[in-house]
Amino acid sequence: MAPNMADDVNRAVSGARPRLIVGISGASGVAYGVRTLDALNDLGVESHLVVSRAAAMTLSQETTLSLAELNDKASVVHKIGDVGASVSSGSFRTLGMVVAPCSVRTMSEIATGVTSTLLTRAADVTLKERRRLVLMVRETPLHLGHLRTLTALAEMGAVIAPPLPALYAKPASIEAMIDQSVGRMLDLFGLDWAPVRRWQGMAADAPE
């Protein structure tokens, strides 16, 4: 059954500002998670952050941010081993969850339901509550096992959204490409972030 976004939004905003869970796992591309937090701050959305141990290592390799500086971007930070945190329960109302980036290990745990951390537990809860779960999977090339796992996740209701560049937007920098992918991902939660460059159609005199 597909998630009912209108119902989820109503549940998430009743009596409070909307909330979104942000998981950052150990795949390359930690900047997608960083910019997601920045975007949620811009939009006034309460962010609940869970960072895997591997993601903390990737952060040090791919950015100049410390883990403390990353945590400061979130409204609430949950420890990866805290399986009793608010986001581990379906009674905690949210718009859903994004994992940005999503590693193969993380997607595999979510697909099996055998969750070993708060990050994958929160994703499992998101699925069982029929809320939106978006996985920004970062891996290439994909072997048959990966593809079968992704198919299983799609059948369970997850949205598979690899962060691919939208070249029609003519991005002038890596940062612009990242922002476009993050903004299009947030569209899936009904959140409109200003940096997104939207397709306006081709000019009337464009060649066929």
C-alpha cells in the first residue's frame, strides 16, 4: 500500500511543526545529509538526526565539518545505539524519514527487517507506519543482489532515489548538483526548497 502523504502531513503537524527523520549512513556522499539538514532548517522543519559510525568516518574524509558541527545543524540528535529513542516508535509522529546517503549495508538491513541500530530501526518503523521512506542509495555498479534488495524495498513502500545530477538545470558547481538532488528528494515529502531549479518546458523554437 502506498503511503498517504496527506494523512502523514496532518499527523505530523498536529500541534507542532512538522518533523522529518534524517539518517546519514556510511556511503560516500555525506554532503547530501548535511544539505538536507540545512534545507530543513530553512523550511522550519524539525529534524531528528541519526548518524552511523561509518558516516562519522566519512564526514571526516569528505568535509571539513566535525561531528559536533554536523549535530548542531539538527533540531534533535539521537545516538546510533539508542534503540529506545523517540524515533524508534511508530507513535512518534513524523513526515517520514530520509537516509542520505544510504549505504548498501543500511538498505540491506532495512529490507530484511533485521535492524541492528537506531537508524535502521527508525526506517523499519517508518515503513510499518506507511510513512514516506526515501533512500538516497549511493553505490555503483549494482549487482543482482543489490537490485533484488532494492526491488524488495520498493515493494515494501520505500522510495529509491539515487542522487543523480539533473543536468538540465545546468549546475555550475558540485554544491548546486547536491542542492538540486536534495530539493527533489524533499519534494517527495511535500516540502518546497527554494534552491531547486524546476523544469519549465522547452522553448517553442527548440529543435525536434
